[in-house]
Amino acid sequence: MMNFALCILFVLRFVLADPNMQELSGTWSSKSNTVFTGPGFYDPVDELLIEPDLPGISYSFTEDGHYEEALYRVTANPRDHSCPSAVLIFQHGTYELLTNGSLILTPIAVDGRQLLSAPCTDDSKSVYSRYNQPTWFEKYQVYVDPYHGRWTLQIYQFDGSKMQPLYLAYRPPNMLPTSALNPTDKASETGTSLRKRARRSLENQYRTSATRVTSKETWWWTAVGVLGVGSFVLFLK
Ligand SMILES: *[C@@H]1O[C@H](CO)[C@@H](O)[C@H](O)[C@H]1NC(C)=O
């Protein structure tokens, strides 16, 4: 009976399921597996973007509509290969899943940050700035990659082109606090005291319930799913 209930759940989840916030929840990271959202990428207390070892992208989603984005892109310089330019971007905010499957990301405008460095073009200086880019994705799919047995998130960008696949790294997600990190934008309020207050409240929120996802776990759930479908089919006969 237990098995029957499980397989009903499984069938409902994968056959009838609309795109839903539950399947999106978690921290997803591109193949390099070096870029993850959370305090390892952006330190909001010191407003510091931390460069990962290799370029990549990461998105986190919560089941209740919050998201976080971490991007690290390196672009080759065709004239001097020892001089690539790099960009680090942090954004977070809320997302909305439309009934037609499109995904809308709305960042908290005051919190986004970008660090651009082009060592050979601007006197080796990096340019650090605010960043606010709402994003619209046409659709996405969540599935188990048949080769690696890993949960995969395939995002289709606004023009229908495929983003590089993202793999599930943490569930629940590894994220910074989802509320505004820099609650004010006004010059009159950017005193040291405010910063100290922000620091104290943030330090406590860093403790996260994120859990690393291992392939073993994915395999187990896949097996449960396959067995579930198997017994469901038997049950119908
Ligand atoms: C979904 O709806 C939005 C808003 O109406 C629209 O802009 C978008 O093109 C639709 N997406 C798809 C995949 O049809």
C-alpha cells in the first residue's frame, strides 16, 4: 500500500505536474561546479564579490518565490590571450512562474552588484557598481540527466535559446537572506551605525539549512520512481 501511494505521488509529480516552484527549489550550478549562490560568492556585509576558481553560473530558488543569481563570466581577449576580461554579478529578489511556463525574475534593485575587470583595457582597474537587470526566461525543464544521473535544470532564455544546463547542488538552497540586504538607498542613512546594525543581523542569518545533494541520493529517488511506475503498471493490469 505504501508503495502504491508512493507511485501515485510519483506519477502525479512527473506526468501531470505543471511547472511548479517545488521542483525548482534548490541551488543549481553549471558544469564547472565552482560557482554557487550564497555567502561564498557575495559578502553583503563588506559588499564583496568573491571570485570563484572557474567561470560558471548558479541560480537558487525557494519554494516561496525567492531567487538568487551568481554569475562569473570570463571573456577572452582576441588580441592578448593573457588578458581576458571578467565579470562577476550578484542579484537576488523574487520570481514568478506564469501559467504558460515562463519564469520572471525581479531583482531587489538596491542589492545587485557587478564587478567588471578588464586588466588590459582600463589600467588594471576593476569597476564595481550596482546592477539591476530583471530577467525573463521563456521556459525551463527539470529532469534527471540520463548520463550522469543528476537533477538537471534546463533554462530557455527569452529568445528560446538554451542556457548551459545547471545541476542540482543543494536542496534546500544555499542562499543569502532573501530580504533586502541594503534596505536603504538614501545617502543620508548610509552611516557607520547603519552598517553595523546590518552586519549584526546578517551574521545571524548566515546559518543555513542547505544540504549538499549527492548523486547517490539522486539515484535512490530515480530508483524509487522507476519501481513506483513499475508497480503502478502492474496494479492496473
Ligand atoms: C507567457 O506569457 C507571457 C506574458 O503574457 C508572454 O510574454 C510569453 O511570451 C509567454 N510565454 C510563452 C512560452 O508562450
